[in-house]
Amino acid sequence: MLTHEHTDHTRGARRFCLEYGIPAYGTRGTIALTPLEGVKSSIIVSGQTFQTGHFVVRPFKVRHLAAEPVALSVTVSSKRIGIASDLGSITPNVVEEMSESDLMFVESNYDEKMLLSGDYPEFLKRAIKGDHGHLSNDDAGLLSRKASSDRTERIVLVHLSRDNNTPQKALDAVEAELEQAKHKPSVEVTEHGSSCGPFRLG
């Protein structure tokens, strides 16, 4: 399942699909810009739910500097997982699609002070902070609070920048925002380049 065509999300997709004999799922814009020679592709459409195996998947639009990016809501065995990474804005649609998730993966890409005082060129800083860039730690906290409900068991913060963030800063920002919420799910952080899980729900 490809959310957009950037290489940090598609690198290895062709090899993986060929090795396991499975199609690559993505929007028309994503598939068109991803090297998938020899791989069967399956076009998904934002806002249209589909099923693959035991998974019911609903892609939904996000704002990001990519051709046709989406985030995902995945339901399996009555449990819902919301995945929102690589987006620059928390739109009402994003909050709605992520709500009622048992498990949420939320981008927490950068600490604003670290980004602004860092060595990145100004144009890149503006792109990251822009409406089609990435979510800051504060943004991640806001999305986590707005989308979480009594149903939400766990929030996992993902896509942390190696240069402009730390796991502790991300955790502190999101937990501080969740102090204002009636329900406080557990929060975990993935470090750059590391794997996480598996996660058991219920």
C-alpha cells in the first residue's frame, strides 16, 4: 500500500511485490510515478473504501508535496487503525477519518525551534513548515487530541526527523496536548530508522 511516490515510502516496493507475488496499491498519481516494472498495480481512489484479504481500507486525501497523496484508515476484525504520515495540514477531513481509531499512527516530524535554528536552507524549512509539508510535534499533539476518543488505546508517533526532532520532544509535546483531552491513550514514539510493534489491540 503506497501512500505517495516519495522514495522513502516506495524504495523496495517493486522487489517486495515481485517476491511475494502481490499487487502494489496506490492512487493513479502515485502509481504513475513509482518504478514498478513487472508488478501488477491496483488503483485506489481517495474516499472509496475497498477490501483486500481481511483488511478493509479507506484512503483519504491529505496535503503533501506529492502527486496524489493519501492517508489510510484500516479496519480488521472490528479494530480500526488510522495512519497519517507525510501531511502538512490537519484538515477537518483528516480529523474525521482518523477519529474512532483504536490505534493511531501520527506523524510528528519536527520540533519547530530545532527546525528554525538548524542548518537546513530557508526554502526547505518553509517547505517542511508549509501546508503541504510535514506535521510538527505540536501539530501531532493537536491531531492526537482532536481525533482520539474513548475507543483509542494507543497513539504511535512516526516519521521523526533525524535532524530536527528528538523522541523525547515529540513525546512531551503530544502528551502535553493530551492533558486537555477527556480520554488519554498511551503514547509511544518510533525513532528514526527503527521498527516498531507488533501491537495487540483489545
